[in-house]
Amino acid sequence: IMLRRSGMATEWSRANNTPTVTSRMKKVLKVLGWSLVAIVAVAILGYAIAVWVTNSRYERQWVAHEASFPIPFPLSDAEVATLREERVAAGAAVGDPLAGVDLGSVAQERAISRGKRIVTSRLGCAGCHGANFGGHALVDEPMVGRWIAPNITTGQGSVTIGYTASNWDRAVRHGLRRDGRTSSMPSVDFLNLSDRELSDIVAYIRSMPAVDGDPGKVEFGPVLNVLLALGKVKVMAAFDIDHMAPHAVEPPDAAATGEFGAHLVQACRGCHALNLSGGKLAGDPAMPIVANLTPHETGLKDWTEADFIRALREGKRPDGSAISEYMPWKAYGNMNDTELKAIWAYLRTLEPVEKGSR
């Protein structure tokens, strides 16, 4: 009887525990299900907010000053006087040695020559816009997005068709599109270009063969939307520029001085940071860690001027190791000795800061 009762009790216990376990499992699964739904909902909401933030920044309308300058700059009185002397020395006919000389054409030729040097040695514009300046996609990945450098030639599909001096000013020195909205131009690097330098750049670009084609528009993928919204990637320079600040008409005198070096080194700040301490750039896992250009022990403390010039001319550090071509040293190595020495002179005046102290 006892065995029978014991067996019956066990069967009764099992029978009554089964619905209890099943009920608990259902509750756990229900909680997990709702938790998953909540997580997904939060993720969707968060991403929607990121898309809204990024798009609102990119579509923001800015107010900037109206810049005006000639393209090209006419010859100065000193240039005209020098040209006259050169004509006399070359045996110009009796009378006005400049008779029959088209001063406008001379000014245009000189502007194109100066502009070519600036574009190819100091700014590295071809790195983004392509060797023919017809533009292309710098990034084209579905999860990241499409980051486009536009066609800036005189051909069909170019964004610069009909550009005035003011349009060029906003595009290059302010990071703004034709209608005043935010662009992807890294204008922090170029905001201190003088009017004459920008005029020379435009003269050179306009002299290049026209390229037909439109590489498309900037599109933000999930990764870019999130990184831009969180401020982990800065590719909208318009937010870091004073759009009412005036620009110098002429650049500093070309001399191996810190003043001229400070003018030239602005183009380095986009990668090396505003304080030139370098470090890791967010958003591109393939990008190597950027060098510290300050005289800190993690930077250029033990470098000499000769080391610096060799680095930009040969792409080698003092120990002989190669510098990555992510650093456009081949372009910057085309600068003349005066320009490179000026940059070095300026770098030695910087406060030493640890690498990556952006």
C-alpha cells in the first residue's frame, strides 16, 4: 500500500509540476520576446535620429560673406615695371617697350603657373578630385555610403559651371555648396588661402581640359549616419569655420619664416589635427595613425630640418623606415626649399604635445 501510495504521489507531483515549468518557460520567453522587440525599437529609433541629425547638418543653410576678387589678378605696378625692364633688356623697339603686349594674357599665364604650383605641391587637390579633376567616389560602400569629390572642370556635369569668385570662395574656403548648404569639402585645410592664391587656383583649374561626367552625389550609409551623428567623424568643415571672417588679399611673403610656414601648414590640419598632434583618425580603419608634428618626444623632437625635408622629398623617416603613401609626401615634396624650410620653422614654434592630443 505504501509503495503504491508513494508511486501515486510521485506521479501526482510530476503531473502537477509539468504545467508549472511550462508556464514559467512561457513567461521567460515572453519577457525575452518583448525585450528583443524593445531593443529593436530603440535601435530603429536611434538610427532614425542619427539619420535626421546627419541630414539636417548636411542640408543646413549657412550665411557667409560675399567675397569678390579678380580672376586672374591683374599685373601689379611692380610686375609691369619689371616686365618693361625685361623687354628693354631683350632689345624692344624704340618707344614704349610694352607696346603690343597683352598685359591681360601675361597676367593669365602667370596666374595659371602659380595656380598649378599651389594645386600640385601644396594642396594635393588631385588626391580627391582625380588627376583630371573630373571627380570620383572616394568611398563607395553600401554600409558606409558614397563620399563624392565632384567634377570641378569646365565640362558638362561639373559643379563649378557658372561659378563666380564668391561661389569659389564659399566652396573652397567655407565648405559650402552653391546654394549655401553644407558640403563635403575639407575647407578647414584651405580657409586661410588668400584671394590671390584662390584666384590663381581657379585660373589653373579653368585652364585644364574639360571633363564631361557627373560622379554623383554624396549619400550616407548606416555607418556614416551613425558616426557623423555622434561626431566621431568630421567631414563637414562648415561647422568649424567663421563664415564672416575676412580673408587676406595677398599671401605672406615667400620666405623661410614661421609666418609663411604657418600659412602653408594649414593644409596639414585636416589629418594632423588643429594642434598638429596627429593620432588615430576615426571612420577609416585602413588609415594609419597620423604623425605628431609637434616637437614632443612622440613627435618630431629629435628631428632636424634635413630630416624633415628628406621625409617629404623621399618618403623616409630618419631611421630609414618608409612613410605610408596615405601621407601625400610625393605631392608635398614638390614644394621648394623655401616653402619646406618655412614649414619646419613654424613647426619648431609649436608647443610640444603628446601624440593624439586632438
